[in-house]
Amino acid sequence: MSEQNNPRRAFIAAAGAGVAGLGFTAIAPGLHLMAVAQAADATTNSPAARKAGEAASSAVRWGLLVDATKCAPGCTKCVEACHTENGITEKMPDARQNSQWIRKIELVDRRNGRKTELPMMCQHCANPPCVDVCPTGASMKRADGIVLVDRHSCIGCRYCMMACPYKARSFVHAPLTEQNPEVPRGKGCVESCTLCAHRVDKGQNPACVEKCPEGAMIFGDLMDPNSAISKRIASVPTTQVRSDLRLDVGVRYQGI
Amino acid sequence: MSSSLTSRNEAGIFYVLAAIGGLVTAVGLGSALYMEHAGHVVTGMNNQIVWGIPHVFAIFLIVAASGVLNVASIGSVFGRVIYKSRAPLSGLLSIAMLAGGLAVIMLDLGRADRIIVAATHFNPTSVFGWNVILYPGMFAIVAVYIWTMMERRMNAYSKPAGFAAFIWRILLTTGTGSIFAFLVARQAYGSALLAPMFIIMSFAWGLAVFVVVQAAMYFWNGMRLPPLVLQRMKNLLGLFVAATLYFTAVLHLTNAYFAKQTAFEYFLLFDSEFSALFWVGQVLIGSIVPMILIWSTTGQRMTWVTVAALLVIFGAFVQLYVFIIGGQAFPLDIFPGYDVKSSFFDGQVDHYTASLPEILLGLGGIGIAFTAITIGVRVLRFMPQDDVQHLETAGAITD
């Protein structure tokens, strides 16, 4: 029996090729994601972009300023942008079970009937009740002030939803499909506005800010006195929603 | 003992009861699996009412599990003899109900499969985090306590073990009440009063469960509870029910006094689906009627005291439903002074209808407790042994 037609050798060779193929199949998505990430880094030359592996810095505190006087009645562009960016596509039979990371609220002043509209989302508190109550530490605040849920350690107890004074959190009530790879979500976990952390880390604005046709939202570093957001907050009266709770929120409102 | 069940019948009834308990437990576990697979979309819970009927069952079982140990504490810690003979049974009921309650609360988690994460990641600022230590600790302490009582050589240690269990369960129920007491977001909660209130609730509910189980065991064995024991226990039950009602009144009056809470109190007490439940279910049927049954002449008969205890248990479920569901149904006051509306139902009162799977999950918790109690009282010696004649002579029982 020659070496060429030894069936055992042929089997081992084929199995080896198969294992190598499987191995490549297993690591290929990772390699692809790395290439995507590198390409994305290359497209954003913003100095604020954070390199992969570099920790978020406590020298910045990301925040939002919403000018409610500019927020157009009936406009939901920010909500749509958020849903597209974060892959929030599910529609439950009971609408109260749908996730909403950002929503438009219509306010009517009971004294004079004055109407105001504004987008409401996680307020990214400096003292977040959701982080205090989370039994596993899945609810956490990044060094740069962004409040997030670690999807790997959230057990879905919903205590954070009981604790949030802004109704900012949603619970994923059913299996999900068509997710954005940069924004992993999952059935049985709690989630909320991430301030588009994946975009912010690339030096981009959150999707809602970018898509607002009225320019009603400013995103920036609250600790930098020269940032646009800090300058505006220093020059006009702004409001922290439920300021009585002393949560020191990262999202401020103008004109309410 | 002519009225007692023959041993053959007794064995038959035991297997029937154990089978019923096992079946209810199996159906509950099946429901949990279904919820785990499909997601909470198959429940009535949503993003406004995030805790539902499973939490009503779980919190009842956990609170009553703490309170039922009161019987043991009165015996071991405070030296009352008639309670001492009931201490092992009280420990068994405590462990069984705690197991049932914890099973429900864990199986309701969105990611019940990550229970190991809850056990290995600890956030010291979370009341739930404390409970991850308090609940398993309760199992261990009560198990040791029962051991010291039932193993003759360990009897000398039963008093310190009982004292440890007494302290631990006060902490445990403080922890359960504090789950709500530490919430600033919703008008219904966020009151330090809730911690002591949960403790007194636990006394009433736990004793009510004890009275019912004890009545069933005496019936099973064709025995009659000594009148003096009945007298003591029903008076104590009445006192705890009255104290719970007092705390309820103080909680609502305090809230009604604060302008920022008035709208919620009006909603809960007079203008919602929860109002009738509160007044008729919790106050009338769950508190006043039992007190009348206990303290009128009907209270001399075991049957009526048992009925009173059953009504207290019914009232407890109604109270928790009103407290947990009613507290979440009222919209968050994010913008005081404004009428608000949104696609996320801001400003709207929510309505909750429990679905079958979540009800079955809750009943599964009762099934676990029931099965554990049935097997426990059958295979071990938990039947209270009273020597009333001797006690009366010694003057240990006084009214």
C-alpha cells in the first residue's frame, strides 16, 4: 500500500483540514469584527475617540442638554434614530412590553395650559438609584458618567426599574433578532439609553443628538468649561428633572 | 381514639397530599420553564408594572416564613413552655415557606439561569444584595436550630441557636421591608416605616399559617388542641392583626398628610380597582372579621380560630397585591404640576392582569412549601407534645 492511497492518512489529512476549517470559521467573525473596529477607528479622527482597551476617563463627564423650546411638536426623529442605531425593532402584542430607550413626552402646565415637548431618556445620574439597588452590580456607572447595564451579569430582577424615578429602563420581554452587533441586547435583561456609548467612544455624538433636525440637543463634557454644553449651561437657566432627589443628573433641560 | 384516622387511611391520605403538593410544584416549575423560554411576554407584567403576582406569592411566603418562627422564639428565647413544644414545627414551616418563596422569586428572574451570578457578584448597597446573604443564612440557622431541638445531645445549645434565629429573622424581615423602603422613585414606597411594618406583618401571617397547619395536624391525629393553648395563640394572633392594621393606618395617614403623596393615596384608597380590595379584602375580611372571630365567643372554638387564621392569610395576599401592584399602577410623578403623556404611557394609570403561567408559578411556591411540610411532619416528630395537666399545676400557663 503506497503512502498516497493509505486510507488512514487520507482520513487524518481530511480531519485535519476539517478542524482547521472549523477553527477558521470560529475565529473568522472575531477577525472580521476587529477589522471593522479598526476601520471605524480610522474614519473618526476626533481627539475624543477612545482606543479599544483604554479605560473610560473620570476626567470627563458626558452629558446632554435638551432645549425644550426648540423641540418640535410631534417630531420623533430622535426616537427613530435611537431605535435604528440600537436595533430596537421588536413590537410586542402589548405595547407596554416594548423597550423604549428614549420617548417624547408632552407636558401641559396645569396652571396655564402651556404645552412643552421633550425627549426623555436615562438621565445618567451621578448618584444613580439603579446602581445602588442592583444586586449583582450589573447596573453600573462608567468613569465618564455613562450609566450602563452589563448584559452579562444582569439577572433580570427588575429592581432597577422599581428604583428609577424617570421610568428610563425597559425589560426585554421576548427573544430578539436583527440586533446591532455593537449594541448587544437580550431577552430577560434590563436595558436603557447608553448615551450611544459605542458612538461616543469613537468620538461621535449620540444618534438622537445627530439626527435632531432642530438642533435641540447638545452633547458634550460637563467637566470641560470650554465645551459647548458647559458654556450653554453657564449662560442660560437649565433644569435637572426631579432635582429634589439630588441625583445630579447628566441630562439637563432648558425651557421647562 | 375513635375519631382518629386508621393508620392505613392515614398513609393513604399522606400519599394523596404529597402527590397533590408534588403536582402543584411540577406545574409551577413547568410554568417557570415556559416563561424562561418565551420570555415575560407571556405574563401580565410590563415596563410599568415590573413586579407582579409571582412577587405577591414570593413575598408572602418569605415574610410568613420569618414570622412563623415567632412561635419558636417565644418558646426558646422567652421561655414560654407551650410554645417550646411547638418550636420544631415552627422551624419546619419556616424552612419550607422560605424555600417556596425563594424558588418563586428566583424562577421569575429574567435570567434565572444566572443565579450563580447573583451568588458570586455582591453589591453591598443593594437591599437585594443583602438578601442574597440573609435568605440562605436563614436556612442554615433554622436548620441548626431544629437540629439542636430534635437531637437530645444538642438540646443545651437550642437556646443560643434560637436566639440567633430570632435576631436573624428580624434582620431578614427588615431586609424584605427595606426592598420597598429604599425606593425613592415611587410614591407608594420609600418609607422607613415599612421595615418594622413588615416585621409585624410577618408575626401575624406566620402565626396564622402556624394555626392552620397545627389545626390540620391535630385533626389528622384525631386530637383536640388544649383550650389554654388555643386561648394563648388566638389572642396573640388577634394582637398581631391589630398591630398590622395600626401600621397600615399610620402609613396611609402619613402619606395622605404630605401634599406630594395625596394624589396617590386618593387613587389607592378611593379611586381605583385597588380601593375595594383594600377596604373589603385587606381591612374588613383580612383584619376586622378575624379579630371579631377571635375575640367574640366564637373564639373559644378551634374551628373559628382556624377560619380567622385563614382569613388573615387571605387578607395578607390582598394586602400584598394592593401594596405591590397598586403601588406600581400609579404613574411616576416625573414632572410635578404638569399633565404628561407619551408613547411609554407616562401619566397613565396602568392595569395589570396576571396571566396563567405566572399564577401557576406563584402556586408552585405554595406547592413546594406544602410538600415539604407534608413530608416533614410525616417522617419526623414535629407534632407538639403538651402535658397541659402538668403545666397547669406548675403554673406555667397563665392567661
